[in-house]
Amino acid sequence: MEKQQDMTTSDGCIALAIEEVRQPQLRSTAKLLADHTIRKVSGEFDIARVDRDEADGSVIIYFGLINSSYFLSVQVDPLPAPQIRGARIAAGVECWLTCSTTVHPLSALLAATHLVPDEQWDMSADVSSSGVSIKPPMPLADSVDDNVGMLLNILEQDAGGIQQLASLSIAVLEVHWHGPLRQLPRILLKPATLQRVAALHVALDFHINVG
């Protein structure tokens, strides 16, 4: 997530990144743009996200690509003056929690936690299971660890309730990675993040989507 910073510095980084994708100075940027087309909104390049949380102080600008769930990212060193460090294709990441059961009705799942699900379904003559899904909105342009961490921040607001859900159902934290066909996935979860997942008694399931 973005932090509040001096807007002049931020604007300078963004302007430099836009100029780089408009008229590439780096061979790597030109090569990427030969294979991918940046999406435009109202005639302007679609900036999906600006990440100012990097430990080294750099700024990463994510540009949306046409017909893709992944991004072209440009990394800029802001000081002493904005300078392009590099460009690459950055994966898109989605994650959510799904809990399903063929034993308990939906009412039992809803009673387990005060968190409100984004999706829910109940057993019936046509549906073989009951379940809930907690899928809060979050930026697709972010790392696996950051997006999983944001979901955990929400789930931990009722950790006991999620643990109860896990005892009643098959509780799975799903991570969906989106990238180009020729790029191997980089799935990185920090030990602290894995410990948080384990503490909720939920499983991790990774889905790799390429193309």
C-alpha cells in the first residue's frame, strides 16, 4: 500500500516512468513493449498502482496491459533525482478465503464468525455443499506476500471465528498468480506470513494462470 510522501518526488517518479514507456531509453523496456501493449484510459497510460513501500526507497509504477491480468512495472530511484532503475513484467496476484462443507448448513458457517462473507451458498437439491468466501478488494498489482498479508489483516479481526470456520469446513486461502506464458512464477511468502496462515488453521492453495 502507498504511504504519504512528498508529492513533488512522487510526481517526478511517475512522470519519468511514463516517459520511459512512451519513448524507451532502456533496451529492456523496448523489448517488453515489443511484446506487450500498455492499456490506455481516456487517452492516458493506465497506471494500475504506484508502490512506495519498497525497503530501498525506490518507487515502482505498474502499468496495465491490454487483455492481461499482469503488468509492466517501471522501478525508479527517486533520489537525488529520479532515475530509471529498470523495467520488467510483474505478475498480478489475487487471494481470498473459501470455506466449504458437505456436512454443515450455511447457517452454521455464518454463525461461526462476525466477518461478513462476500459470497455464500447453501446446500440444496441442486447444490452439494454449503460455503462462504471472503474476498475483499485489493490491488492486483502487488506481491504475493503483500496481498496475502492484507487478507490476513482482515481475517485476524476475528481469528477465533476463522478457526471455528476451519473446524466446520475445508478452509482454503487461495492465491491466484497471473503471468505471461514464458515467465516462471515467483511465489514468495515470508516465514512470519506462513506462521499467520497456520495460526488460523487454514490451508494454502496456489493457482498458476499463464497466458
